[in-house]
Amino acid sequence: MTLKPLFDRVVIRNIETEEVTKGGILLTSAAKEKPQMAEVLAVGPGDKETAMVVKVGEKVVYSKYAGTEVKLDGEEVIIVKQSDILAVVE
């Protein structure tokens, strides 16, 4: 199953990274903050006022509490508005 976002929506998937403290302690997923970096999976067509800037495959940083989480084929993805994406990581 695939998601085709509408208007200025973007489908993203969090990029999980292992976090290690300065002392060398590996943090578990329960102790970590929610990641804010994600990979773009699908981009909507935009609308009259909004031209889509992000592209599929780009890595982005998004607002901390943005979007709606959806489970798709056992994988969690997030649907956000393009305005909730803060930056593209190069």
C-alpha cells in the first residue's frame, strides 16, 4: 500500500540514530527524545499558493510536534504540511 499526499502535505519517515552520551553511555529508545530528522517518502502536488520545495529522498528537519503518525504496512510514517519542515539536510 502507498500513500499519495494531497495538496501541500509530505509523507516522511523518521531516521533513527543511536545516541551516545559524552560519557559513552548508549541511550535506549525510551530515553531518547523524539527524532526531528526524517526522509521524504512522498510529496503532494501543492496548490495555487504553495509551490512544493522538498523532493522524495531528501533528508529534512521538521517541527517537534508536527504531523499525524500513520502505520502503513507495519511501518510508522508521518504526514506533515510542507510548512512544518524547517530545513533540508545536505
